Amino acid sequence: MGERRITVIVHGATGRIGTNQHLGRALLALRKEGGLALADGDRLVPEPILVGRNGAKLQALAEALAVERWTTDLDAALSEPGEAIFFDCAATGSRPALVRRAIAARKHVYVEKPTAPSLAEALELARLATRAGLKNGVIQDKLFLPGLQKIKLLKDSGFFGRILSVRLDFGYWIFDGEQQPAQRSSWNYKKREGGGLVLDMFAHWRYVIDRLIAPVTRISALLKTHVPSRRDERGEPYAVDVEDAAYALLELEGGIAATVTSSWATRVRRDDLMIMQIDGTAGSAVAGLHHCWIQPLVATPKPHWNPDAPQPMDYFQQWQAVPDNTVHPGSFRRCWELFLRHVAEDAPFVPTLLEGAKGVQLAEAAHLSQREKRWVDLPELML
Ligand SMILES: NC(=O)c1ccc[n+]([C@@H]2O[C@H](COP(=O)([O-])OP(=O)(O)OC[C@H]3O[C@@H](n4cnc5c(N)ncnc54)[C@H](O)[C@@H]3O)[C@@H](O)[C@H]2O)c1
């Protein structure tokens, strides 16, 4: 049993998702445990190099996380000899240019979603990486959330019977920076920097729906910019040039209907920030990020209907929780384990950059639907 090391160039290390999830809960957690156990008994230890624009911030982060290597010079990091992974989790807008540089330097490529701001670029990156013979992939973390894993268990067991419809409801209030600071960086509200709720969230919804329920075949969307002006990190006002809410109707393979509501301008009065209800002929399920409740056909009550009297039934009490029978190691960590195995031992890997392009395709189709006020089909993507 030996120890193998692999360099992981983490671009965007100081960002919200880079620091907490990718470094803290995945790469550094694996390193602390002595690496990922491979099929041949070796252990694969990820060795991160933190890359970003602000040297002082990077140095402070490297010290706090006890990471030895950091740099503001991406080219220097990319000239690292030997097999290495380039990982980008910085703001979306600069992703295609960075990935092109990493491919030219012959690094394997792993990126946050969305893989690019446009479908043309997303496909170009998938083609470049594949033709160069480099391993490539996109983070699809939501699949590994306990709530959605329970949906997968239900679907695989045949619990739903014939699936009829899906209702996905996501959102929360993001402060506009006037009286209280915004919880998301201002680039999220600027098209030029890869912002926009649709690009951000539809990149998730595509793989969640495709891989858990059935492939999406077409979409009709209504997009809104509910809060058109905001203040940035320095308190400067700016105009929002992207949508902050999307109301979409989707059709899935087999004629399944799906409604998908996503908003950064709504307040939460549901079980979780995201809930997904699936109704089938044999039963229904409602999942949040962690919990999942079911109601089989045989336990489905007749609802009480008398609009003149207060509702006597507590509908929430009529559902049964799916138990937590397995340990949850962290959804970003699961993504990293799969990709590291793919790189180190050629293990099968589904979410390639081509799969990632499907998320961008759905986002572009939503924008086209909004502009032309019509349904938009989603043809199969090819390399
Ligand atoms: N998988 C998920 O659930 C999930 C969640 C949040 C964000 N994300 C994705 O991760 C990426 C980062 O999101 P975040 O919320 O962590 O953002 P963030 O604003 O917190 O951090 C972005 C990082 O990128 C850097 N950065 C910003 N603009 C840059 C530019 N123009 N050039 C180079 N670096 C720049 C910042 O310094 C920071 O280190 C986005 O692509 C986003 O879609 C994914």
C-alpha cells in the first residue's frame, strides 16, 4: 500500500464555496485523513495550490487552513510538472478563458457549475478537454444531498408508480445592500461577470431533474428582475441587468410535467430553501435538502373541503419521514471522491463537461423562451 499525491490547483480559493466546501470539507478533509483509499489499496492525497487575485487574502487563507502553497500567478501554478487537476470555483464569467489555459497546460479540468456563461463556450470546453485526452468534469453536488438521495431511493424502488409531475420550489430573500448587506456577491447580478439566477440555478436543476427523475425535453419560462437596483460590496449603487427570479414550466421524457420556481426575491415558508414534490400514481414524496416525506396511495386521506369553516386537517401530519439510514459524508466531498478516482484509476464518471453543458443549455433555452414567448426544445448535445 503506497501513498500517491496529486496537485490540485484551486482557482477561486478565497470564495464562499471554494473555502468552505471544496477546501474545508473535501480536499483538506481527505488530506487530513491520509488521503482517499483507491481500489488497489494506495491512498491518493490531494495537495492544493491556492490561486486567486489577492495575495494578502490568499496568504491569510493558506495560513488559516495550513496549506503550504499559494500564488497569484496562475501560469506559474499551471506549469507545475506532473499530473495535476485544475479546479475553478471563482466567479462564473472568467471560467472559459481559465479552462482553455488549463487545457493548453495539459491539466485535468474540474469546475463549479455552470461550466460557462454560454452553450457555445460550454460545448467548446467539453470538446477541447475530451480531444486533448484530459479528464474533465463539473460539480453536481445536489445529487448527494440526503433529501435527494432519498428521492433516488424511492424512484429506484418503484415507490412512485408512474410519475405524473414534479414541483420544484427554490428561493430566499437576498438583501439589496441598502439597509443590510447582500448575502451574495454583486457579480451574481451582472451579466458580463456570468451572473443571473437562471445560469446559476438551472445548472443545478438540469442534472437534478435529468438524473433523478427523467431527462428534460422542453421548457417555457417567464423571467423577472424583481429588484432592479442594488448596492455592491463597497456600498456603490449598480443596476441589475439579469433576472433574479424564474418561473418555468418543463416537460420531461415520458410526458412528465414539472414546474420550477426559483427566486432570490422571496421569503421562505416551506420545509426548506428548496423543496421538490413528486406525484406518482402509487405515491408522492416531498424532499428538502435533508429530509423527505412520503404518502403512499393506500395512506392518502380524502381532504376536508368546506371553505366556510377553518381547515380541521393538519396536512403536514399525514406524511411519513424517510429515515436517515446512512451516514452523509458531505455532498461536495462525494463529488471530489468520484473525480479523484476518475483521474487516478480511470473509474467511471458521469458529470463530464458535456453533461455540464446541458445545464447551460437549459439556461439558454429559458432565456430564448422569455425573449420569444414560446416553448423551446432541448436537442441532444454531442461532442
Ligand atoms: N455547487 C454549488 O452549490 C454552488 C454554490 C455557490 C456557488 N457556486 C459556483 O461557484 C462559483 C463561485 O461562487 P461563490 O458564491 O463562491 O462566489 P464568491 O463571490 O463568494 O467567490 C468568487 C471567488 O472568485 C473570485 N473572483 C470574483 N470575480 C473574479 C474575477 N472576475 N476573476 C477572478 N476571480 C474572481 C473572488 O475573489 C472569490 O475568490 C460560481 O461559479 C458559482 O456558480 C456553486
